[in-house]
Amino acid sequence: MKVIGLTGGIGSGKSTVARKFNELGVPVYIADDRAKSLMVKNPEIIKGIVKIFGDEAYLDGHLNRAFIAGQVFSDKSLLQKLNNIVHPAVEKDFQSWILEESKSSARYVIKEAAILFENGGYKKCDYTILVTAPKEERIQRVIERDHTNRQAVLDRIKNQWSDSKKVLLADFVIRNMDFKKTSLIINKIHNKIISSS
């Protein structure tokens, strides 16, 4: 079964694109959602996170996201340590998931991941799709969605690769400004992948 990597910078609308593929009958694995789930359910991951960040990493069985975000923001080596625990677990989880999906009639699956190119995950995909949008549009979307401020969004954008760098590695690029146009592009990509499998 083909694996199609789907990625895009914060506020690009990759989740909206993922939903559209799902409506076309394509199973979608959202790596960030699965990671969040594993970080509160997987005992090995919990143990590893507590070892790095201490008992403050969890409050009443819930991941203390604000505390961890503050720690990794000021110390990038901690972010690397966190990724070294979470990413292999997510990859293992994805392999189990795809094994289940291979029993379905789907011709391919979508793996949606925020840092697909940054962590080399694209190398395990048959094709990759990059969702882009102008920077100002992305900033406004995230401010409205997360009720945050401009600087916080810019800080998050700064931690991701630029679109110009990602475009060089992507098989398909969706410029997500008008959803009607985006839907048409998704249909074209879907048909192209189906015909190539």
C-alpha cells in the first residue's frame, strides 16, 4: 500500500487538506494527534519524558504542555531528546496502523506530519504533498484559531523549514488560498495517485 506524506507549515491548512482526502475515502494518519495520545498512554514514553523533564511534566495524569513547551523553547537539546523518545514510538504506531488499513479497500494512505521533511520521514513515503499559503495569511489563521499573538506564531514559524526549502522535496504542492480551487487540486492528485498504483 502506498504511503503519501502530507505536510505544511503552521497555518497552511494541511488539516483541512487531510480531511478532504479522508472524504475521498483515503485513510489519514495524523502523526501529531497520535503523538499526543501516546505521550499520555504509553508507559515507556511517559517514563522517558519524566526522566528528561521531571515529575512536573505531568499533572494529574495529563501532559503539562505549557511546562514542556517552555523548557524546549529555551533549550533545543531538550527538544531533540523529546523527539528521540516520541518519533520512534509514533513510527511504530504508524506501522501497526497501516497494517490494519492494508486490510481495507483503500489504494493508499495519507500520513500527515508537521515535520515530515525536517525529520527525514519523507524518505519512507511514495509521494509527498506540501500545503502552502502566504505567510501573512498563515499568521492570521493561527492567531484566530489558537487565540494567540503574532510573535508567538512567528516564533513557531521560525522553528520550521521555509516553504522554499520544502518545495524542492515535494512531489505535489497545494497553494491553499481558495478551498474550491484546493478541492480541485486534491481531486487531481488523488486521481494521479490512484492511476499510478
